[in-house]
Amino acid sequence: MKNKISKSEVQKEIKNFFENIKDKTPKDIKKIKRLAMSKNIPLKEKRKLFCKKCYAVYRNPKIRIKNKIKSVECEKCGNISRWKL
Ligand SMILES: [Zn+2]
């Protein structure tokens, strides 16, 4: 992989990537995450779109909300991510 692209180019790439997140594979997610990290670009809200364990895109996850904590269970590996609301 060429490492000569600028930060703004990477930001654009990440934005495009997440616009079409539903078509992405865990391999793609790993790649874009690594790319973002290499440029110190935080993914913020976008991190909630995929499982942080197996990197599968959430399609039909089990979502529970309790005590202002939202839990999302990955339908692929069963890992539960929790987010404060
Ligand atoms: Zn998972």
C-alpha cells in the first residue's frame, strides 16, 4: 500500500467508505480502520456501525437499551458493544 496520500484524501476516502458501509466486508473494515489510525483520524460515530471484534458490519443486530446504555449484539460473533446514550 502506498503511504503517500494526504490526510484530507484519507478523510474523503473514509467518508465515501462509510456511505456504502452495507456493502463492505470485515476485510474492508479492517483496512479502512488501519488507514484511519495511520493518519490519526478518529472514526467516532462510525465505529458504531460495525463489530469491533470481528469487524462485521451490523445488518440486523440485537439492540437493547437499558439505563441509558445501548447494547448491540453482533449477529456474527455474538460480541456485545455498549454505548452510552
Ligand atoms: Zn462480531
